[in-house]
Amino acid sequence: MAKELLLTAIVKQEDEGYSVVCPELGVASQGETFEESISNIKEATELYIESAEQLGIMDEVLDQLGITKQDFNKGQMFSKVITASVPIKLAA
């Protein structure tokens, strides 16, 4: 059974298309539509993980995500990196 990792995608509408970033991994992509940008960031993060496995640095990537090797082996693949909206007051 394939393991599944749940990551964050932050999408920003641009003048032409959409930019998207996965903050947990620092991977970015773009697309002409929202759906295409999501598809592209998924592919980019999958390639990032695949490359990490091939380069033998998967333990470092898991550590970056806050996932232990034990969690990984059990299939518990939720990043322990938490995103939150933080209100910042600006001077008038």
C-alpha cells in the first residue's frame, strides 16, 4: 500500500494564472488555472520526495516535516508543521 503525505499548498492568484508554494518543503510551482496550479505543486512535491529518496536524504526531509522514521514506517504521514493565520496590526 502506498503511503500518503498531507502537505499545505498556498495558492496566490496572479495577473496571469496562479502561483503556488508548499511551505513545508519550500517547493513552488504555478499554473494557468487554480486546478492546474494544484496539479503542478502535487507533481513538484512528489518529484522532490522522489529525489530525496534517491539522494539518500529522506531522513532529513522527514525531520524537516516533523515526521519521525517510526511514524513514516507506520504510515502516519501528517506533517507536524502547522500553519496559522496571524493577525498583524499596522500603524494607520
